[in-house]
Amino acid sequence: MMLTAAALAALFVGAMCAAPVEFTVEKGSDEKNLTLSIKYNKEGDSMAEVELKEHGSNEWLALKKNGDGVWEIKSDKPLKGPFNFCFVSEKGMRNVFDDVMPANFKVGTTYKPEE
């Protein structure tokens, strides 16, 4: 019981300390490919891992960071939105954001998770 309370407290504090994040759809994105510029505003920390979950799926898919600092995922089949995102920062902060981007996302648009 005590361990459960401690775990819940840690999750609550982590959520309250979450830094603002923004996902901007970059050129080259289409129904099978998604390229994102992710702005994470936490001084002294940066993104280590980013994953996407498609609508109706239980599977998280890893995005890869390219040399330009943008995150990409390429699929053989069309990606199904709205999309959920999960990220882990270099300092271990883990956040999950549901329904951040709609299925009909637009290149050049910035999406922010609801607070």
C-alpha cells in the first residue's frame, strides 16, 4: 500500500512538473510518413525517445531522430490518427499525451497537448 502511494505521488509530481511540448509537422509528411520538429521547453534537458501510438492500436512505434534534429517515422501503410505521443527525456521525465494530432494533420501546423 505504501509503495503504491509513493508511486502515485511520483507520477503526480512528474505530471505537475511537465515541461511544455509542441509538435510541428514538417515538409515531407504524408499519410505514410511523419516528420516532426518537437519543441521541449525544459532547461538542461532534451528528448531522448519519442514514440507514437495510432488510433485504435495498443502498440507504440518509435520515431527516429535524424541529423537535422527532427523526429521521423516511416510506414508501409497509412498511419491512423488521431495520434498519441510518449516521450522520455534525457533526465528520465516520461510523458504521455493523448490525441495530440488529428488524422488530417497539416504540414506546417504546430500541435500542442491539452493541459
